[in-house]
Amino acid sequence: MAVAILLAGCGKKGATPVAQATITAWQEGDTARAVSNFVAADWSARPLFASDSTLSLTTDQVRLFSDADSKRKAKELGLQLDLLKKLAAAITQAGTNSAAHGDFAQARKYFMSLGQFGAAMNDPGHVKLVQMVGVTIKRRADDELAKIGQ
């Protein structure tokens, strides 16, 4: 997963995040359950991530971070993106294995779920978090530079 997206207050209040069961299974080391949950997930539903996830921050929240908090959140984000990248690789491998064994219907399910996940993560209604963190840090530096000499 190359780009992560923020959720900006989307979804029903109290709704279970779509990715939660998948992420929980993956973190517990249950790859089969994580892959199964991923394929079964409705990636068009919201919210995708838990409200306390770095992936759920709004643009306004990130802009309020101090430099230290921005660096800490960027590190948290990196860990979450790495988790999602490894999970996507496992789904890709499962799809490849299914195709190699002639189970093209199952392979299609794996690859279709990856496509739906990618579309959900790149929905125009969301903020591209990876890009946004960099822009926010750069903007802060530019703002501070602009104050010099005033």
C-alpha cells in the first residue's frame, strides 16, 4: 500500500471500522483469518479505521500538531502503513497461489478485494495522509521562515 488516506468524519457513529477485524487478526499473527476478513470486507463502508488510528486523523487535527507530535505521528503512520503493505502482499500471494492452483474464481476475489481497498483508500473524499504529513511539515517550516525578519 503506497498511499494511505485519512477519514474525515465519515461513517455511522459507533460503527465498527471496516478494517478492524482484518488488522486485529493480522496483528495476532492469524494470516488466514486476516486474509479471509480482508476479502469479506465491504470497502465501500465507513469508517475504515478505528478513531484512535493515525489513519483516522483529519487534516485540521494534523495541522495542529507541534513538530514533535508531527514526527511521532509520522512514525506511527509508518508502522501502520507497513502493516497494511505486508497485509496487501499476503493477499496478493494468496491470489497468486489460487491462480496457480487453477482456482481462478478465488484468485479473482483476492485481487478484486485489493482493488476495492485501493479505491477506498484513494477516495477523493479523503486526504492523502502520506502526502499531507509531508506538506504539513513543509508548510510549518515555510511559515516559520516567513516570520524571520518580521
